[in-house]
Amino acid sequence: MAQYIVSARKYRPDSFGTLIGQDNIAQTLKNSILRGQLAHAYLFCGPRGVGKTTTARIFAKMINCSDPSEDMEPCGKCESCLSFAEGRSYCIHELDAASNNGVDDIKALMDQVRVPPQVGRYSVYIIDEVHMLSQAAFNAFLKTLEEPPAHAIFILATTEKHKILPTILSRCQTYDFNRITVDNIVKNLRMVASSEGISIDDESLHVIAHKADGAMRDALTIFDQTVAFCGTDVKYQDVLRNLNVLDYEYSFSLVDAFLQGDYPKALMTFDEVLTKGFNALHFVAALSSHMRDLIVSRSGGLDALLELPDSLKKRYKEQSERCSLPFLYEALSITTQCESGYRASVNPRLHIEFALMRLSFIVSKPAPAASVQAPAAAPVVAAPAASQKTGDVLRSPEPAPEQPAPAAEQPRERRSRAARGGMSLKSVMDEPQAETAAAPKEDMLPSDEQIKAKWPELAKLYGDKPRLASMLTTTSLDIAEADGSKTVTFRVVNDAQKDWVESKLLHELEGNFRKVVGSMKVYLRVDVAPDDSPQEKKIYMPSDQAAELMRQNEQVKNLVKDLELDIK
């Protein structure tokens, strides 16, 4: 029996043209080779199975090829290419940092770097899983990585870029590899199936591609596993059973049940899914993904976001046309809430069943009743006593002369109208104005004596702020009258206090004092007390306090002088 080689190795790309899903990186590397602008260190980072090590090998083979093609592809015929293909190349070295992660391993590598290549122009060192190197190994590697010999090129590959030291990152050209799209994976799998003589439909290829989650190596491994289970004739149902993947039919059937309000059918479908051994959380995730695809299918401009075969796209389009956008939005909100709260639920099955029942009641949910507003000018007419009997039909009353309600009953009438939802915004805004017009209150200008008498009451309002209360109590007042209003000016110690009061407190103080004196015609102003003011000047800074103490006590002054103290 011939030796079997897995598809991930057998169909591994050997040139830039056969790389899958990394066209921009391949073009950048080819341009750097063509222009002779090769860096001494590269960092390839990205998810698993997207071609980091493969690209490093192709790049290493290309820069040592003696007869490259016009589009910068290795010839495959020169001694360097042949030795690489046969695994006997002495100019391309691969190191696994997961098992060689110590300082001694890096020292051995540094000794090896000094030896020039025997065949080819460059010695290329490919270090895979470089994030596994220890801290000491990274530090030992720094100098060699920054200034290697002219013939040495390092290519570092990792799936966890965040674990690499910034000092290492700064010495490398970084290339970020993307996940491979479902379409590219399907295209490559179709090529592999055709080469191997395997019959498989597009639906099965899409299931394998989705299961691989953007990794080409994983997709080829799953493909080999599927072929081992199904043989050369692969059927869709066999793929689902082998990979334990939930069929799309369950999602389509559940959405039909939701549209019909048939919650028993939805619960029975969920029970069937659990009976077949599927994970309940994966079931909810698949339902959320289905709702998302239905929303995308409703718009013709979003077809590129559907990574599905054409046959399924038609089914999604047909079902999405039977669903309203509000239904799909609320359904997706329910499934995502169910998915996020699944792990915290005490009874996970009941948690999902309740979500399915909520989904089934979306369509049958009654619409909110529209509020009916009574005309703003309609008079309030008391209903006849006979209409209060059970079973009477209320009829529109005959127009009657408007009778104003007693003043004591007006607030009750307003509350009853607000409770019935019959008040309009205009009536709510107009009522305070009507009351104000009915009972105007004259704003009397207080006298200077009244202002001075009420000022201590303002200080009492700030009893929880002793410094502010003390400032208001000890200040002096100047009162000036002009244009029917009075301006009260109070004094503070310095400009800093004045700026603080004007920016933080003046508006609040003015409003509170107007309440105290009962007049809106009083304005407050703050000013700095003059130096000759009888108001006591307070000393705040320690240096000023020390100077004042020395001024008052000659012994303190002599003590400072004898000890040569610095009071500044």
C-alpha cells in the first residue's frame, strides 16, 4: 500500500501564486525581492492554519532561487530549490521555539548564524511559535536580531503577537495574516476533491468551511476526516452526522413555527435537537446566526455578507420576505439575550424553552392601543346619572352651556384627565400660565433695612460649610438701587476668593437670597475688600503666618536668625 499523505501536507502551497487568501502579503514580499529591499527580520502573525510558516518557506526558497520567474516565483529546478524540496537544504533552518525556548538554545542559534550559506545567498532562520521563548531567551536574542550578519534573515511566526516583547517587535517588519474566507476555503476544497476523485456537493463544502473557522489547515483535516467516514461519494447528511453539525432545516422550521405562533412545535423541535446529542448553547448560537442571515437577506445590497451556497441563499431570501424587519430584530434580541444568560441560568433547558415561547408570541403580540386625546377646548360635562348603570351605552352628550367647576374641584379634574390620558401637551403647558394670570403676585422691592436683616438668614443656609458661612457673616454690605432693582455688594478678602465665588457660587447665592427676601429684583455682586477695611484680614499661607509671628514676637525673630531657618 502506498504511503498516505494528509491533504494539509500534500496540497501545501509551494509558491506565492498558490497561497490562499493572503494576496496582499504575497505581493508585498514579491515587490521587496524585486527591488532588493530585504529586511533582516520579519514577524508573521495571525490565527492558526492561515499560512504563516508556508509563506516563510516560500519566501526563503524564493530569495535563494538562482533562476526566478518574471513574476518572482521560484523556478523549482535549481540546486537551492531542489535541495529545499528534498529536505536537505543547508541555507533554510527551522526552529520550534516551543521546545527550544531557553537561553542555551538561542546561544546555539547565534553560533550557527555566523556560518555563511554554502548554497544560495542567504541563511534564513524560521522560528515558529516565537512567543514561547522565555524572557531571558528574548533578551539574549535581541542583539543578534538587531544586527545579524549580512547573509542572515530571521522570520518569526506566532499566533499570539501580544506576548512578544516590544523590543522584539520594533526590530521586525510585521505582517498580519487574515482568516481565510469561506469562499476561498470552498474553492480550494473543491480543487482537492477534484484531484482526489471525490464527489461532494457545495452544501457539504460550506459546512466544512464554516467548521474550520478561517483556518485552511483545519479545513483540509476535516475534509480528510469526512472522506474517511463517507468514502469517495460524500453526502450532505453524512457530513452533518460525522461533524455533529446542526442542519439548516431546524432553523428554517423554527422560524416558520415562530411566524405561526406555534410554540408547541418549537419546543418539540428543541427536544429533538437535544435527543440527537447536540449542545444546547450551540443550538441557540445557530438560531442567532440564522436570524442574522435573514436580516442580511432582506437587503439585496448585502449579499456579499452571506457566506452560503447559492441554493441556501435562495431559501434565506424566500423566508426573509415573509418576515418583517421588526420581527427579525426582536427575535435576534431574544436569542442573543438567551445566549448570553445561558451559563448563568440554574435551569438551562427552561431558559432556552422560555426564549422559544417568547419568539413564538412575537407575531401574535397585540399592538399598543393608540391614545385618544380630547380636544383642548372641549368643555368637561358631567355624565347623567343613568349612564352609570351597568350595561348602558355611552352616547355623545348634547351640547350644553359651559359651567366652570368650583375652584376647589379644579385640581381633581386635572388629575382625572391626566389619569385618563386625555390631556394634551398644550393644555399641560397652558394651565400654569392660566393660574398665574388668575392670581398675579406683586413683586415688592425690599428696603435696605429688610435686606440687611435677611442677610444672616442666607448665611444660616450654609451651616454645613463653615468657611462660607463665616465669610457671609463677617462681610460688609453695600446696597445700591437703580431701574427698580437693588444690587447688594458683599466683600471678600482677596482676588482668589472673588474669582472662586463668581465662578462657583454667585448664581446659587443670588437665587437663595431672592427666596429669603421674597423678591426677584435683588441682585448680588462680589468685590474685594480694600486694605483699609475694618474687616479682619485672614492669613492662609504658612510663610505669611511665620512672618506675622516674627513681627509680633521678637524672641521668635531672634530664634529664626540664630538657627538660620528658612521660612519661605
